[in-house]
Amino acid sequence: MKTKMQTGWRDTRVLFRSIPAVITALFTISVVTMNILANKTIYQSDIIAVDGGILVSWLSFLCMDIVTKAFGPKAATKLSVFATGVNLLVCLIFYIVSIIPTETDYTAFNTIIGGTWFILLSSTVAFLSSALVNNFLNWSIGKLFRQHPDGKLAYVTRSYVSTFIGQFFDNFVFAALTFMVFAPIFWDGFRWTPLQCFTCSLLGAGLELLMEVVFSPIGYVVLKQWEKDGVVEEYKARLQKAA
């Protein structure tokens, strides 16, 4: 067990040394920003509710798709866990700042950055579980393209399908936990029905997929450049040596 843990830690060190810092930074920032922007609902009707997080959620999934294609689903999942840990640290710092007493009235500011514990819990569970779904589904779909696994058709197929299903899973888990489990207890009985959770999650995933379609060409270009630069070679060599 100790040997496996040491090997896993060495693999992780090589992984984070291999993934370009820009991708790690953009992914982590998108996860943290998505959590903050999710506090504001920018559109709501009887069948759909859209929060500000949708403006950056596509970036999170785009980065995961790129890393999954280049380094594999386990690597993308490790990156997701890292970003989640940073997000939790940021939320902790925000909470500490929100409860520090001041002479000036910062009630509105404190309410926003202080957050709600069960919303944070719901979003964390939703993101980590959807990351697993997205990463391993993306990788599995890629395996179906045996003749041209690195072609553009393979890339867009695996990215679009995994993003839509992953985003739906993310939205539904968050909505179900927040509005069916916690809200009825802590928000005076306010709740969503399972149909509302499903409908909002489905339509939200459709909007997020549209964002992925618009920006996915960037990811394909990045991957091709990584291939030319040999970005993944050290990590692949490390895995082959460990095997």
C-alpha cells in the first residue's frame, strides 16, 4: 500500500509538471469563478434557471477534455480534485473574511462571499462526480475511433457527448441536492420537483454544450500544438516505467 501511494504521488508530481501551467491556471480559476458566479441567477422561468456560472463552466469542461485526450481520464480527475481543493480553500478564506467584524456595514458583501454551506457541499459533490463521468466517458468514446483516434471528428464527438452528459449530471446532482434535499429543510420548505430539476438540468446542459461547440476548436488546436511540442512524453514515459 505504501509503495502504491509513493508511486501515485510521483506520478502526480510528473503530471502537474507536464500539464502546461496556463491550462492548470485557467481550469482552477474557472472552477473558483464558477462557484462565485453561481450565486447570481441571470435568467429564470418555470422550466429553466440559469446562473452566472454558465459563463465559465464551458471552460472547465473544455480543459478537462483537453487533459483527458492528452494525459488520460485519471490525470484529468486528479486535476479536478486539485481545482476543487483550491476552491474549498478560497471559500474558507472568504468565509473567514465575512465573519471578521468591522465598523463599516458590509452585510451585502459578507452575504455574497460567505456563501451557504449546503450550496457549497452540493456544488462540490456535483462537480467531482460530473468530472468523473465526463473524463472517463470522453476517454471511452475516444477508444471507439480506432482508425483515426487523433482526428477532428473523434475529438469533437468525444468532447460534445461527454460534455453534454457531464454537464447534465453536474446540473442535476446540484439541483437535486440543493432544492430537493437541503432547501426544504433550511429555506422554509422551498423545493423543486424532480421534473423541474430534470428540465432545468437538461436545458442548462444544452446551453453549456452550445458554448463548448463554439470554443472547442481552440482545444483541438491546443492538442495539436502539444503533440508537436511533446508535452505528454515525460508523463507517458513515467507511466510506462511504473508499469
